[in-house]
Amino acid sequence: MDAILSVRQVTERLRQAVESRFPYVWVQGEVTNLSRPSSGHVYFSLKEDDCLLNCVWFKRQQKDETFDPLTGEVWEDGPRPSLARVMENGQTLICAGRLTVYGARGQYQMVVELAQTAGLGLWHQEFEALKRKLAAEGLFDQARKRPLPREPRRVAVITAPNGAAIRDFIRISSTRGLGAEIRVYPTPVQGEDAPPRIVDALKRAGDDAWAEVIALIRGGGSVQDLWAFNDERVARAVYRCPIPVLTGIGHEIDHSITDFTADYAAATPSHAAQILWQERSVLEQRIDGLEIALRNASLRRLDTLALRLEHVSRALVLLSPLARLRHQRETLNALTGRLRAALERRIERDFRAVERLSDAMREKNARLESRSAELERLALRLAGAGEARLRRANADVERAQAALPPLGRLVGLAQESALTRLELRLQALDPFEPLRRGYAMACDERGDILRSVAQTSPGRSVSVLLADGRILADVTGVEPSRPDDKNAST
């Protein structure tokens, strides 16, 4: 959404738009609402049918006229009073001036600078006729006009050599731009011989082909003084010139046929110099901006090149045989280190396993020794008990023999038979007797006697007890007995 404007801002924008679009106009209409206050200013309106244009003619512009302001013709009967003092309502006037906006009333109005009663002068008629003719031929077409060079270094100036226009032009050019060469083609710019001399100067400047642009300038003056630039010969010479032509003729309100034909028309000779060259402060600021941009671009370029160099260097290092060998050596060293570490871990793990196995075997041996000692103790107890039982039996026999002397021999035989049976029973109860006959007894890690293959498995340790010692072993496999094996054994 646009910003909200104040009434003053709207009025100021309208004023700028109107004044820039209508810097100088000619308007014809019937005078009405005429008023002459004590200030000396004249207020009136120009009317046409149902349209009305408010006008103001300030006192400073109301001068007695010694010549026709439109044609430049000098009146032989002497000065005439300003039309501002004799104009009346209902009179038809042709007024020249600029349009503006009167903010106090919010109205647009015309500030009159010249006025004349209805009816155009001869020169003005010629001006309009030539203007229409050349426009029809296309001399004023914007499409054919060439752009002016920026900051030209060679400028041809066509003007009077001693006039104020050339002095202003050179003065301004010396303070603007980057410096340029100015070649002056001295030419009269008013009078009857001015048009052919201007045409000749334009031809010489074009034939020299030295300048980048031609400046055709002249200071202010009356319509008669500036009439040389309304000459058809000058307009066609400007049109034919191979070099772009910039005009700066008269004041801002002055307009000539040459202005319409030129590639660009400045308001004044000073304005022409301002158009060709910029202020040096602007150029300096632009140079500073270009310098900063160049420095930043250079830094960015250097950064880009440095990054590219780094990438190329890395690629060169990767592609170098020495780098490949160094990389392979590093890889080999890393693999060797990993292998050494793995071997050390494996050895340490095996060593710990051996230590655990040794501890387990020592524990098993301790349990077996404890069980063997207990078996020996039980065997001794059993032997002692057998001997005591035998002693008691012998005592019983002796008592029986003493009681039955005739039966001594029978008792002796019975005693021997009983002793034999007891010895056999004692031998059968001796746990080491089967070992002496070639059998063996297997125990697990805790020293418990194995009675079934289901009590162990591959990888576990066992100890085999023989008559003369123990065998320590690891189970590599378990094979349960099959029914056929049992039958075969039976």
C-alpha cells in the first residue's frame, strides 16, 4: 500500500508534474473575470465554450513594448503600453507562459509572460508553417535522433567567439568531467548572414570527423535575434550532420526549429555543458564505487583461485607415486599394528584361559586328593572293622571249640570257610580292587564319579583314576552305548 500523502505533498507533486510537462505554452481564449488589484498584478481567465483557464500576469512582467514580442518587428510609432493595462473582458488574447499549480486554492493556473491580441504575426506564421513541413518530412522524429556520447573527450562548439555563451560553456566544462578538448568554430549567430555561416560550420565540423559531438549554442535574445535558428537551411544542415548535434539556444522559454531537429536540445548554453559532462564529485564517487567493486572482485577472484589451487594440489598429492607409496606404507603400518594388537589380545586371552584351566585342574586335583584320602580312610576303617569282626568270630569259634571239644575239626573247617567268605566280601568292598584288575574310574571337574555319559560333554575336563595314579584329559566326544553293544557284551 502506498504511503498516505499530505495535502501539501499532493499539491507539490501536481505542481512539479504540471510545470515539467508545460514549461512554456501558447494559449488563446476570451478574457473574463478580469481584475486589477492595487498590487499591480492582473488576474483574469481565458474562456473557451465551457472551459476556463485562470491566469495571473505579475507586475514585473508588464513592460511597455517597443516591438512585437511574437515577430520581433519594431513599431515605428514608438513604444506601446503593456497590454496588461488596456485588456478588457470579452477580448480575445493569445498568451504565452508556463502552467503551474496555485496551492492556496488547489487550482492550476497560467503565469503569463507575453500576450497579444488575436491574430498571428507573419514570422510566427512562417515558424508554424516550417515546423509543420519539417515534421511531416520526419526531421523531428525521435527514432532518428542519436544518443549523445558519455563524457566526450573532443567537442566541436559552433557559436560566436566573443559571446557570453562560449565563456559560460568553457567555464562549466573546466569544472566538470574528466577533461576534454574543445574546438571552436567561430560563427555569427544572428543577422542575415548567420544561417549560411552556421550551415558551413556544421559541414566543416562534420567533414573534419574530429569531434564526438557538436554543440550549437547561443545566448538569450529577442525573437528577432534568435530567428537564424528558425531557418530551414540550418535545420536541414543539423539533420544531415554525421555527428550528433546538441543545441543550447537562448533561455529556457525559447524554442527554435533547430532545437526540434537536433539530437538533443538543452535549455541554455550552460545546460548544454552540464548535459555533456557530469560533476566531478559524482565521477569521483563513481570511481570510488568502481574501486571498491574492483577490490571485492579481485578478492573473490583470488579466493576462487586459491581454492582451485588447493584442490589441484590435493589432487596432485593423491596422484603422486610417492604419495601413493606413503599412503600404502601408512596402510601397511596400520594393518601391522592392528595384527600385532590382535595377536597380543589373542595371546592374552589364551593365557588367561590357560590360567583358568590350570586353576580348575588344581582345584580338581585337590578335590581328587581329598576324595582319595577319604577312600583310603574308609578302606582302613573297613579293614579294621573286618579284622575286628574276624577276631570276634575266632573268639566265638574258640569258645565253641572249648565248649564242644569233639567237634573241633568240624568247627575248624567251618571257621576256615567263614574266614574265606569274609575275605572275599572284603575284597569285593575294596574300591581299589577293580582298579588293580585293570578297570578305571572317571570323575568330573568337581571330583564326582561319572556314572553316565550324560554327566559330561565335549570340551569339559575329566580325570581318570587308575591303580597307580590319575590321568587328566579333555572330552573330545561322547558316544552313548547302543542296545546292540549291550547285547553283544552280554
